[in-house]
Amino acid sequence: MKKHFIASVLLLVTLAVGASAQTRKPSTAAGPFVIKTKQQVSDIQNALKQKPGNANEDIVAATGMQTRVAIFQDKNRVNDLNEVHDGSDDIYYVLEGTATLMLGGTLVEPNEISPGEWRAKTATGGEAVKIKKGDLIFVPRGTRHQRTVTDKKFAMILIKIFETKQK
């Protein structure tokens, strides 16, 4: 009996060591890398200015990715819905113009428009922050935010980082 127990333990140890000895390899790229020169970003921004109303163009689309990168051109964004994202962080880099961000506080009567994406007409609390060219803003998931733009020249880069799903 003791011999069988020892043999079983040795077999399990041997299998565990063999499994852990597999050679690990680095991951491969999830997609192509993207480079946009200063001129290309400027060209995209100018093309968006020509479109009526608020416009944006994805540089890295969110579909199938954990990231979205887009350039936004806002001509008028007033009384937009307040937002909270359960599973994504937003990073804004202001390219041109000024806007006001409402950050923090609580949504009033929130509506879940898609899983983890909340909107509300009103909110309580929070802080109004003026943002301008060159500013970098990090809005962590779960933070109420709303952008108001009356400066027809407002442009920004949005970098959205989505929550990773456990495998």
C-alpha cells in the first residue's frame, strides 16, 4: 500500500514537472501597429471639420480589441447625456479649442443602454473642469462624465481602454 502511494506521488510530481517545463513563448501581435504622423492627424482633423455637426474617426477600432483610438471634432455638444462606463477607462488629449467636462458625482435615474454602459439626463455632484489644447485627462471606469462644447474648433483624441475578460 505504501509503495503504491509513493509511486502515485512520484507519478504526479513527474507529470507536474513535465507540464511546467513546456517552453513559454511571447505572444504575437493582435493586429498591425498604427503610426499617424503629426501631418496625418492634422489631415484627419481638417477632414472632420468639413463634416456637419460633431464627427469622429477611429484610428484603432474597438471591434475585437481592448482599445479604441479615435479623433473627435465637436462643433456643438450641449446637454449631452451623462455617462458612466463600468468596463472601460477614457483618456482624452485635447488637440484644439476648449470644452467643459463634468467629472464625478452620481447619475440620476440611469439607463443601461448596453451592458455596462449607463446614461442619464441629469446627475448630482461632480466638478466642472475647463479643458484646453494640450490637456490630458484620464477618466477611470465608473466615473460619471459629460462633455460640453460650444467652441466650434474643439478637437481631441480619445483613447478608450476596455476591461480585459478573464479567460
